[in-house]
Amino acid sequence: MADYVVIARFDQETEEKVCALQEHLCREGYIKGISEWPPHITIAAYENIDIHVLLKWTEEFSNNHSPFDIMFASLGIFPPRGENSKITVIYASPSHSIELVEFYFAFHEKLDEYCGNLGFWYSKKFGYPVIHSTLGTFDLLSIQKAIELIITHNIFVRAKVIALEVYTYPMELIQRFEL
């Protein structure tokens, strides 16, 4: 058994906007490289779970949900931690609409016992997830200039969550499930 991550994917227009922003941040030297992960919101992360059980649940869940709108309304920053005391994460923060929060926690109605250390911060057991879409990791000294650039890219828009995808951790797509 391996480790897996379930992510919510966006419509193509939103994905293109986020990718263009990340490329611009990289060209300007604010982030060192673009993440291999596509633009997304992490829904869950699991340790030592049977992939067939996870795929069955993700398919069942996806079949019972439709695409829905979210609104990227603000930016957030995860503070530096541990040995990376000069590195921070900047993320786009969707407004916590009832639909988004219910979708997020409904996914955790099953299999939450497999979240372990990898997925604890995303689990229902933790209870206080920071629902977000990572834009990149930044040197602490450059975040003001990076934020100024982010603001000019107009990513504060409506987006649509259209699918869930299951990946191995580290990243390899296993299967996509349209909502």
C-alpha cells in the first residue's frame, strides 16, 4: 500500500490564469520553479490505503456531486516552519461558501482513518483545514514584491471545481473523476 492525494481540479480558464501567474513569478525570480502539481485544492491525503478502496469512494463521491463555483477572494500565507525558516507559502484562498465546505467535509465521511501524518491537516479529525490553492513557495524577503505581482494578475475571480483526481504521493496521476 502507498500514499495518495485527492485533489479538486478547476476549469480550464482558471487553470490557465494560475499557470500564467506561476510562470510570471518564476521569470521574475520570486519562486525557484513551478510545482509539478497542476493548480488545485487538496481535498485529502492518505497513508497505507488500498488504492481500489480509495478509487471506489472517489468515484462514488464524484458521481453524486456536480461542478460548482468557488470565489478566490483573498491571499494567504503559511508562515515559515522548522528548518525552512526563510521560506513561506503564498496561496489563493477561496471564500468558504457552504457548498465548498460541505463538499470538503463530505469527502471525509469515509476513509479519514487513513489520513495519518501525511493528511492530518486536511482531515475531518483535525477539523480546521485551510482550504487553499498554493501559488508557490517564496523567500520570506521577497513576499511583498511577489504579492504585488500576484495582485496584478487578477486571480481574484470565480472559478469552477470540475473534477477530483487521485495521485500517488509523490505525484503521479492515477485517475480523474469528473463531477
